[in-house]
Amino acid sequence: MLKYIVMLCCLILLSSLYMMEWWMVQLLLMLLFFVFFISIGLNLEESLLGYGLGLDNLSYGLVLLSIWICSLMLMASSMIYYNNIYKELFVVVLLLMLLLLLLTFSSMDMVKFYLFFEGSLIPTVLMIFGWGYQPERLEAGMYLLFYTLLASLPLLVVFLKIFKENNSLIFLLIGNIGTDFIMYLSLMLAFLVSMPMFMVHLWLPKAHVEAPVAGSMILAGVLLKLGGYGLLRVMKMIMMKGLEFNYLFMSVSLVGGFMVSLVCLRQVDLKSMIAYSSVAHMSIVLGGLFTISMWGIQGSYTLMVAHGLCSSGLFYLANVLYERSGSRSMMINKGVMNFMPSMALCWFLLSSSNMAAPPSLNLMGEICLLNSLVAWSVVSMFILMLLSFFSASYSLYLYSFVQHGKMYSGLYSCGSGFFRDYLVIFLHWLPLNLMVLKGDYWILWV
């Protein structure tokens, strides 16, 4: 693990000294991804141990996702490069974020995990403050900080209490611990805000709308997954208490997911709509995870990885339109099929993946989650039917509203898309649909 961290530290140092070109960093991140992918393989139990860092099947997939999304973020942020908006500083912030994510997913003990979990917020906030679009980005950044920091302070206290009682902070050595409701809630609250669960989700649409395209991609692609990863790590510690109280959070999640799906249908801001659809998807993930069943835990991990790629690609597509029309409004970005016919196919492919159409990995994850929730309670079938139906509804609404209709007369001339645009979309869509062929890895990681 250390060699990958040293490589990232060297990249940060060289980029901060202006000795590394933008495209060079991008290629080296791709190289890091393939070296990481090939050198470990898909059959690890516990590997790369040392200095309190290590990987198991759960963290391996999320580390791969982080490196992949960060390399695509550099490719997607070419306007920062061409307009020279502090481009060297942007690369340093992005690499720092990747380093912190890598350390978070490979931390074996709780306090290290907590420090890196909180530390990964700092580059995100810097990205929103520094390269966001509107003056409201300051408010969005503060929302993000205060929601996550306030919710995660009890988590640190509980980790220290666990250390006092068990003399260990290593996740793998701590089984089920005797907890009361306050301790149970404190352990989960930080992760529920990070997911985000309905009722603590208000920071997410604000952060997405004000963030630059790279900020939106990393928020949707990886940072939402930190909450799911943390819950999967601590769930075995609070399993007995979870059998008593999980149904509360499950109910809020599923009903909230349905309500957020209805909110999606009345959005006119492209980014806002995609952000709310993330909340709806994460609500199904939370519902499945709280069943504490094999199907639920396997499906939640699968859907998290799938949603990371799908949602990140949709945010990039929204940015393609924003760069051309100067607006995120769906009223202005109509009739895209007239002047970007090839891009219409990209919209279709990612919108269909967003509504869990085959052969995407989303479908496999949702099948597992629906199985787990219906097995847990037949009554949940009704809310799941509504969730699935409205998920398809807002995905179709997004696609048809943007692609069809009369083109905005203010668009005097517009290119049909650069090679870079199609490459970024293809690199989101291809792994999303190819990973189904190795579906046993994502399902059977437990």
C-alpha cells in the first residue's frame, strides 16, 4: 500500500512545484489504476498490510473507483486548464483528495479511518470554494462542512469508548459490542449524513449545484460511498442493537426515497435533479443494508459502485450542456438532439443505466436489494414498487425533456461535442456495463 501512497505524494509535490504537466498527471493516474488493478487481483482476503493500512474485498473496489473517477475528473476539467484558472493548484487539490480517499479506504483502525474520513472533506470544500460557479458556493460549502462535522463528532467519542473497553481499534478484531441506543445512533449518524439519508440530505443538492464538474463527479462518485463503507464496517459491532432499531431508519429511508423521487419530477435544474436522484438511490442502498441480510449487504455494495460511475457520468453530461449554453436550466437546454445527435446516445445510455436497465451493474444491485427488502417484510413491496416506477419516470423525464423540443434561439452556433467528451462518457459507461460479467466479485465480496 505504501508504494501507491508514496507515488501520490510525489505527484502532489511535483505538481505543486509546477514540474508536472496536466496530461502527464492524468496518464500517471491511469497507470496507477492499472498497476493497482493487476498487481492485486480479485481474490484477496487481507493484503497489503503494514503501517496500519491494508485492503480487503470491501475496500479494494472502492479504492479502484476512487482512482478511476479522479483520473476522469482531470479529463473532464479541461476548461480550467484552457482558461488557466489556477490549474496547478487544482491538480494539487485533486491529488490530495485522492490520497485521503485511498488512506480512508485502506485504514484498518478506527481513529485513522475517522481522521482521513473527515480530512477528505477539506479538498472537496476547497474545490467548491475555489472553482465553484456562483457566489452561493460559500453557503453550500458551509452547509457541507457543518452537516458532516457536527454529525461525526459523536463518532470519535464512541471510537474512543470502544478502545477503552476493548483495548483495540482495529475493525477486524472487534465483533459485536454491547451498546445502548445513544451509542448505536452516534456510530451511525455521521455515515447517514454522508450517504445522505432523507432528512439529513439538504447539503447534497446545494453542494452539487455550486460545485465545479470535478467536485460533482467526486461527490457523487466516491464521497457518498464513504458513508456506506463506514456503515458496512461498523454494522457487525452494532448488529444486536440493529435488530431492534434498524427498522426506524429503514422506514425513513424508503419513504424518503419515494418523496425525493417525486421532488425529482419537478426540478428544472439539471444538476439539482441528478443530485436528488442520488438521494433516491442511496435510500434503497440504506434500506437493503439495514436488513442485515446477506442479499442486502451484497446488493448495497454493488449498487454503490454502480451508482458512483453512473451518477458521475450524468453530472459530466450536464456540464457539457452548461459549457455550451451557459445555463443549467432544462428550459434552455432543450432540443439537444438537433445539434448534438451523437451526444443523445450518451444521454440515453446513462439515463437507462440510472433507471437500472440491463445490462448495467445497477440492475444487479437493485435485484439483490429488492430481494432483501421483500424478504424482510412483504409490506415494503408497495413502497419499492413506487420507488422503481418513479426512478424510471424521472430518468425518462430527464432524457426526453433535454433531447426533444425546440432548440433555444440563443444558441447561435454550437459544436456537436469534442472527442474528450465522448471519451469521458465512454469510460464511465463501459466499466458500468462490463462489470456485470464479473458480477460474482461485487456480489460475493462478504
